[in-house]
Amino acid sequence: MSKIKIHIVLLFLMFGFQQIQAQIYKFKTSGFSVLEKNEKGKWGKWSDLNSTAILVTLDTDKSRIVVYSQIIQLFEIVVYQPVEENETDTVYSFTCKDNEGVDCTVSIITRKKQDNRKQLYINYGNRIIMYNIFKM
């Protein structure tokens, strides 16, 4: 009987420790670029790639993505979209609301044919902010 009690206690401890461990993914940016639509609604050209080194976190327990730029960008994840995968990319997309309540889509894309380079896209519909990122 005491072996059963020990197993039950160990089982509860194992499940308790799993709940404590948060799912936080940390990335660092190496550059960013912006793409905007013009007055006629057509996409312009990507801006020059600017160097940057800021922290980005994806916290699945709190359902949020945070970009620690000069002005902190907080994105509340509303919907976890299905993963899209093809021979060139793996795309994890999230329907989000930013700090001001504006809807956007945040995507983390792994470029398979580019040494698994990762990029973060923040798409507002009329402008897209792209960060080159790497996992910390």
C-alpha cells in the first residue's frame, strides 16, 4: 500500500512541476525592415534593412508576444493559427491585438532553404514590420 501512495505523490509532483515550467521562447533581432502600402493601396518597396539588437519573447502560457523595442510592442494572442509548411518555409501565425487594441497578424517564419533563417513579421494590413531573428 505504501508503494502506491509513493507513486501517487510522485505522479502529482511530476504534473505540478510541468505546470510551473512556462513555455517562453526568446529571440534576439539582428535587423528590421518595413513595407507600406501607398495612397493607391499598392505595396511599395521594403525599406533598407537596419541593424537592431532587441529581445522578442513568445509566451504561450500568457498568450502574448513582446517586442522590447524602444517603445515596447505587446501583442495579445487571440487565435493560434494552424502551422503552414511547404518545401521552403514553416510559418507559425497568430491573430493578435497590439497595445492599442489594433488587430494584426504576427508570424514567425523559418526559411528552410536559407539555413533555417527565422523572421518575425507583424502585419497590420497596410504595413508590415519584419525582423530577422535568432533563437536565444
